[in-house]
Amino acid sequence: MLLPATVWGQGDERSAWLLRWEAPGAHGNIGQATSYDLRISTTAPGSDINAWWASAASQIGVSAPLSFGSLETYSVSSLVPGQTVYAAIRTSNSQNEWSAISPVISWTPNNVPFLEELSPNQLSSGTHVFTLTGIGLEDVNLVSFHPKVGTSFSSTQIQNIGGDQLAVTVTVPSDVSGGTEVEVHTAGSSDVLKGWLELVAEDEVPPTNVTDLSVALVGDRSVELTWSAPTAIDQGVWGPAVGYELREMGGGPGNWNWETGDIVPTPFLPGVPGSAESLTIDQLSPGATLAFAIRSKDADGNWSPTSNTVEIQIPAGNFPPDPVSNLSAIVVNSTTVELRWSAPGDPVATGTAKVHSYDLRRFQGNGAWSFEQGNAIPAPSPKDPGVLEVLTLSNLTENSVQSFALKSRDWDGLWSASSNVVTVNLAQPTDVTPPSTVSDLAGTVSIDGAVSLSWSVPTDNSPLLNYEFRFESGGQSIEGFLWDQAEIMASPPGPAASGKQVWTIEEPSFSVPFRVAMISRDVWGNESLVSNTAVIEPLEDQIAPFLPAALELSRAGSGRIQMRWRAGGDDGEVGQATAYEIRYVENPNTQTSWWLAAQQYPILVTPKNPGKLEHHNIDGLTGGVVYGFALRSLDEVGRSSDWRVGYLAVDGSGNLQDTSPPLAPAGLNGNFFQGRVILNWNASPEPHVSGYEIRRRVDNLYVQVVGEVGVGVTTFTDRSLPVGDLDYAILAITEEGDRSPGSSWVRVDNITNAPSFSVNPLGGSLGLELRGLAGTPDEVRIEVFDVRGAVVQTLRADLRGGAWQASWSGRSRSGRALPNGIYFARVQNAQNPLTQKLLLNR
């Protein structure tokens, strides 16, 4: 039997001791041991280790051994500060053979005050009471605060509120900002405990209010609002605000009221302070008098005062109904056609009304024809705007070509423009055989949530016309799919000639399985049988946590350093990580990935939300040593981020050596060439620089590290370009891991990308953004469909900063609130048709 290897322990500076060791094998390094016997005592072992072992307390709850070489841990809690504890361990195999007792290790919990947490961790000017948590706080008589920026201040009252907590009253000066050193003073002792906390002055300064809001008519029923982007001030730093709230004011002319107004979605973030902003609002009620005002907020949730109020009169008068744009026809048999379209709406002063009647025309034969040349045929009574209309026409002439179009009339006698024209061929069918049944329909989910359906193209005696897909949510079984009750999926692809076909759709944040089946139709209207059912299930989390940011190492007392960093988050930078892992080594070789084989250091910090400051104190540093520390984030399924590495040099007296950062690199320039960005900069003249870090900013908002290069390299090529305006900056990195300030940002122009269509929630609305799409505002229009294929809304997109943007409030053309569920948005731009799934969930 082997001993558990590398038995060691580390306290959390309060009253818990974390023991760690490597699992042995059952026979040497072969096999797996079956149990541990871990014992703790407050008595130091003498010369007779067996006697000490017999008197030590066996610990309950030690897990069974893992496979050989695995890291094992056990936490010993409820220890007494100042009282030394001792531990040893042994292990057994399945034959109940016990190993020898491991070496005895010891630890003494701190018996001096220890500062763990100050809550809350944001300061604003004025008098506040904070809760100070730690151990050994009974004799603390003063807590002083020394901010990086601003006047130092001290506690005015300290009250023990039980256990390991004190209530500390302080009066905070108005000029405090930045990280703050905390000193805890104990009566009767010259020792002063020092630590660091992020005590950031609470930002109570709102953004500047918009003062130049204006409104103008840009159509009979459309207005354009324009204004200058406001300025947000955070800790004295000027920058853009983070959100808008635009309202159509309530109360009526002469009595406009912000509080009773309706929020108008603004599908974009505030721009650079002073930049021009604009928003077009369509489909307003004829004859209405409207007023608008706007305000903005900063990252701390401070709202600006409301802007000036602007008022406008929408022209009165009658407007014709909207023309039908999605008339379609399906050949049922040689004499029957089924027509489908979405009921149009009529703009009136109160919104959108149902039209009065239809004028449906049919033209038989080839060649051009006008609406007036068509023969009028009976049409149904109109339904509510957006509802699907279905009309079956029988007894048509066999072997003929038939064309159809329609207009609608409102209650004032005004007629819409003609719909699109649809033409069908009723040649005598020679094929009554349906397409083959798809039997290999399958679904997969990528790590970013995209659902891909794949199947083999069915065979048939005639060309295939189209596919129809339906889905239902919930349930693991592939049995019992009810085709007639399932929901139709909008905008499926057309049939390919042969082979395998794939359709990628978006199923946002689904948490239960859903099932999909399909049929195919040929040009004679023959339908296949329903396919097999594909079950699409949510994946486990496959996105690793994001890299912790801005790792800093600083002195926090004799032999103690404090690690500080910004939480990186999980699932990229969206969620919250589950745990951290720290590894360290003495005098590391900085040219190697030393952290892969380094010792793990116990850390009990629970990750905060992305961007929040984290800290952890480390004791027992030895003078004359350079320490390397590596930090990474872990998520709930064990995935990890990359490592963030830092170095710390301790001189012979145990003090930190100078680790001031280098100067920022100079001479950065960048060019776009053949789908890549090529950067160049001047080499740093400073000693100890070991490399450079390249950062990229997208649309003046999102900053990420895109690469690192060695000290001998002063060029970098970025090949994975996102959509948007791109800026770059360079930081120099020393051998000790110190980073310089960033260089000046450099904008790279002339970047083009393939068209993209994205959806983002905006309060109770959905913001739609299209990039890389050519066209004019009249050409780039977005139609919203329900799962039956009926058009429920048409949106106008506005071009802003290279992107077409629109928003949908979940209402139909008539202004009716639509039910929650799945909808589809399609861009009817002829050059680049795009479709995106929408999840309406108020």
C-alpha cells in the first residue's frame, strides 16, 4: 500500500482547515483504494506515533478514495483561534490492508483579528453603518480606511453585534473613489492588520439630460425623432449612457404627462456623447396629436431628468388599406386551387381596422394582364388584420394557366393597391404518387443553442414543391406525435435536388425537449406520409467560463499578499462561475506553462457576477523568492476558463519588490486586408517586458483580449472578425506579469461581413438588428409571421451605424397584443433574404 501522497493543509484564516492529498492506488500505483482513516488531535505527537494515532479523533464524512493520482480534499471546521491542530491519514484496500500512517501536519488558526468582509461594499458620502466580519474582533477599537483617491477616514463607533461581526459607523468624505486599504487596530497591541477592499464611491450623478429632442413627419403616418446622445459621468470619467427610455406622453395636448405615457422601444444603446441619434416610428393614427420625451440611465441605474417635450400632429384624412403582399396558391388537383393570404388592415385614427371587402380577380392564359382585365370571383368576408385567409376555388379549366390578385376596400370606399400576382399551371396531372416518406429526420443542438434538422431528400416521380414541418414541446417519447395538433414551423427551406439537406433554426433558451416531424409535397399536390419524429433535447452547459480579468498582486501585511481580480462570468461573459482554482509555484520558469503541474491552493471565494472585484489573501510567503500564481474559473459542470497568470517577487525581508507596470506601447497602426486586420506597433524599450496583449473593442462597447505575442513580435493578425466598428489597443506585459496601460485605441475601417440577423430582448419588446445588408429603407422591411404562416406585423428598419434596426412590441397591425409563443421574422430584401425565429415572452 502507498501512503496518500503530498498530504498538506491550508487554513482559510478563520476557523476552517482544508486538507489536500493525492489518492494512492490499492497496490502501489495500481488499482483504487477503498477507504480512508483521517484523524485530528490538538495534542502534538511525541516519539510514539502509534500512541498519538490511537488517541486522535477519527473524522466522519471523508469520501471514498478516487482513482490513483486524483486530488482529494477534506475540510476541518469549528477550530479555536490560537489552538494548534494536528492531522494524519492512512488508507486501505479491498482486502482490508492498511497503509502506514502519513506524516503528521499541523496548523494554528489565526488568533489576531482577521478582516473577511465589509458589507455593503459601496460607499457614498455621508454617515453609514457597515458590518465588519472576521475573527478575534472583540478587542478592535479602530477601523481606518485609506482610499487610493480621496481623504482617509476612520470609524466613529464600533459595536459588537455578536459572533464574528462588528457594526462599524463611518462618515465617508465626498471625494472617495477607487480601491481602499483597510486597517484594523486592536487595543493593547501594536499590530495593525491591513487588507484591501474595493470600496467604490457610489455613483449618484445621473447622465446629462437631452435638451435638443426634435420630431418631424417623414410620411403620412410616420415621424422621426432626433437628438444628441447624452453624457454619463462615472467616478469623474465621461462616457456614454447605457440605456434609453422613450415615451409617448399621456394626458393630451396642454397637459402632457410623463408618468402616464407609453414606453416606445428604442432598439439600440446610446452612442458616443454628442453623436446624432434618431428613431423612426411608423403606423401612427391619422389625425392624432402626439408628444414625446426621452431620458437615459448610466451603469449604476441613475436616470437623467426627462428631455424637452416635442409635439406633432399626424395628418388627418382617410388612407386606403395596406396592400396584401403574401398571396399564395397551391394546386390541389387539375381543377382546384387553394389561395392563402393574410388579412390586411385599414389605418384609422384609433389604430388599424378590419377592411370592408375584397375584390378578387382571376385571369386565364399566358401573357401580361392588368387587374382590371381579370374576372371578378367571389371572395370571403375579411377577417381581423393579420389573420390567415384561405379560399378554395374549384371547377377551374383543366390544363390551363391561372393567375390571381386581389385588392381590399375600407368602409369609406377607398381601395388598396393590388396585391402580388400568383400564377399556377393546371396541366392534367400524370402523377398521383406521393413523395417517399422521410425516415431519417434528426435534430442536433450546437453549444450556442442553434438547432439543426437534417434529413434525406425524398424521392418522387415529379419535382418536389415544398416541405411542411410541425413541432410540439415536451415529452421524451417519439410515440404519439399528433400531426394535426402540432404547430407549423414558418419559413422552411425549399427541397434540394437530392442527397442530404440541413435546416438550421433558432430555439431560444428551451429547457424542455421538443419534437419535430415533416411531410413533403410534389408539384401535383401529392403529400407524403408524416416522417419519423425527431426529439431535440437541451444540451448540458458546453460553454466554458470566461477568463478572470485584471489580476493584481499586492502586499497586505508581513508575509501576506492579496490577490485581486475581476470576475469573468460563465457561458462566455453572461452567467456566474461556480468556483475558482488557484495554483502557485516558487521561482517559476516563465517560458513554460508551469501552472499545469503546480500545487493547488485552497480558495473559499464564491464567484461574483461578471466584472465584480474579487480578492483572496495568501499567507506564509518566504523572502528572496519569486512566486507564480495562476487563477482560473470553473462552472457547475466542471468546465474551466483559461489561466490568468501573475508573478510576485518578495525580497529578503519579506517585502514586495517594485513591480510597477511598464509604459504603454507606442506607434500602433492597423489595416484591413482580405478579410483580416493586421496590426503593427513599436517594440517597448523597457526592460523585463516579456510580451504584448492585444485587445479589441466592438462598437465602442465590448472589449476582449484577442491574443498575446512574445517580446520579439510587434505584429498581430486578427482573422476572426465580428460584425461592427472595431478598435484595437496593445498592452506590454513584464516577466512578473505586470501589464502596462493600454495604448491609444486605433480604429480599423473598411470591414465587411456576411449578412447577419440578431434578436435582443428590450424590456417588453424585441430588438431586431441586421448587418451587412444592402438596400434602402423601402427595400429592407421585416415581416413578422405566426406559426401558421400568417403575417401579423410589418416593421420598418432604420439604418444606424452600419446596422438596420427595428423593434417589435408583440402587437399585431391592429395594435392587438398577441399571445406569447414562437414567431418568425423575415427580411423581404431580394438580394439577401434572411429569417430569424422570435420568442415572445412578456
